[in-house]
Amino acid sequence: MRRLFTLQGVEYAAIVAFVVVLGSATAFAALQSQYDEWDGAYWAVGTMTTAGSGDVVATTTATQAIGIVLMVTGLAFGSLLVGAVAQRFVAPEVEAETERLEITDAQIASELNELAQRVQRLDAAIRHRQVTRPD
């Protein structure tokens, strides 16, 4: 999922969004005979950005379905852009925190060994008390 927010992931998503716009514009112009390809492109971009002005309108069920796909694609792509920008700001802080908190396997093994020794000493002390306690 992190790769999606990289520059390469955003580029890939932009290509997909562009192809969806072109395909939708072409389909819109073919299905709505009163509009040409430029009107289709205008409608597709307006619909994808949810900023449609209403002067070019989808009136058939097919073009309305295409509009739904465009809206969802536009919202997803916009969210991806916002997430990618946010990651650029947050990533350096997360990396710094991760480096600060990184513990080596040797450190973990050493602390586990210390804990095991403490448990053994406590167990021995408890057993010693049980043996020396008068009944």
C-alpha cells in the first residue's frame, strides 16, 4: 500500500485516471449525439472533479452510469493525491522515530536473558522460603 503513495504510484494512478477520462469522453460523445468529443471531454473532466457546471448533462442511463464511474475515480484519485502529499510531510518524522526506537536482536536477547535470570532468582528465593518456613 505504501508504494501507491510513492511518486511512481501516483503517476500510475494519474495514467489510469487519464485513460478513464478519455474513454468516458469518447463514450459520452458516442452515446449523446447532441455533443461532440470536446463536449465529452469537458463533461468527463467536470464530472470527475465534481465541478460540473450543468451545461453538458448526461441524459441516458449509460452516460449516467459512466458519470458514476468518473465520480468515484475522481474521488479516489483526489484522495490518493492528498494522501501522497501528506506522506511526504509525515514520512521523515516516522523514519526518524523508527530509527530512534530501533532495537537490535542482540539487545532484545540480552534483555530476555536478564529477565530469565531474574525469574530464576525469584523462583529460587520462593523455594528457599518454602523450605525454611516452619509448619
